[in-house]
Amino acid sequence: MPSQIEFPSLDESREGLLREASLGADAFGPAGEEETGSVRSFLVFTLGAEWYAADLAHVRRVLRPASIARVSGAAPEVVGLMNCHGEVLCVLDLQRILGGAAAGEAATEGRLIVVLHYGGKEAGFLADTVEDVWEHPASAILPVLESLDPSRARLFEGTVACAGRFAGVLSPSMCLNP
């Protein structure tokens, strides 16, 4: 069985990224706003050409996929089950949940798994890359794009922007209960 490679803890990664990152004033709005309002931190990742964000409060870890066992008769969005530190982790295809095409048999090659935890449930979601950690005041989170189909829009809490990029903020409760 291939060994599982785990990334450094999110706290260590987050501190390193924040030290290295030059967060411009445009990321927080008017000067001083980040100190007066609540700030949320997001892990930003890609899936195809689209960018997504997950609140760091719900991200447990980022993993390289190990051996994933397929489950016959499972819902189409279930990639399979994986051993994660002695616990069974359900790995889901976020692209499929969002209404896109299935990732296919070689879905895990070169990809990552972002593990989310919410309301006593935990699952891993396939991602192509993990890009960065963004911090935004809660007041800077934009609404969900009106152009999204309502069945897809329910999976998002809002939208965040940084350096000309927009990322949909995933709703952990809806993503863990598709």
C-alpha cells in the first residue's frame, strides 16, 4: 500500500504563507478595517479553471491521495474510501457535486484532498492545487454570484476576491450533505 504523504499542519503553513505574502490594502478595504471587524481565513484551491475557498475553521488537513477503495453502488460523487491516520475518510468529487463532469478513473493522480469537518461530519474533496490562504474581514465577503444556477448556488456562502481573482466560498454544511 503506498504511503500517505501529509503536508505540514495548516497552522504552520498558514503562518508561513502570511509571513511571505504581501497582503495589499485592497484585500482588506479601508485602512484599519481588519482590526475593527471579524476576519475570516480561507484556504484557496483550484478545481479545473475555477477557484474555491474553504473557511480554515473547517479545514482539517490537506493530503496527497493514498490508495482509495472504490465503493460499488455509491453515489456518483463518491470517489471512494481512504485510510486517513487509522480512520476511514470518504473522498468526494467536488466537480461532480457542483454539477460538472465526473473526474474519471484516474481522478486522484497528481491531485490533492482537502479534508473538511463540519457538524460532526468529515470528508475529503479532490482539488487540483492548493493556492494560498486569504484573510478577509467578514464585511468584505461578497454574495454568491446571481448568475449561478440555484441548485449549484446553494453550495456556496459567498465570494471572496484577492489580486484580481474570485473564489467561491464553499458552504461546508451543504458540501458535506450534497
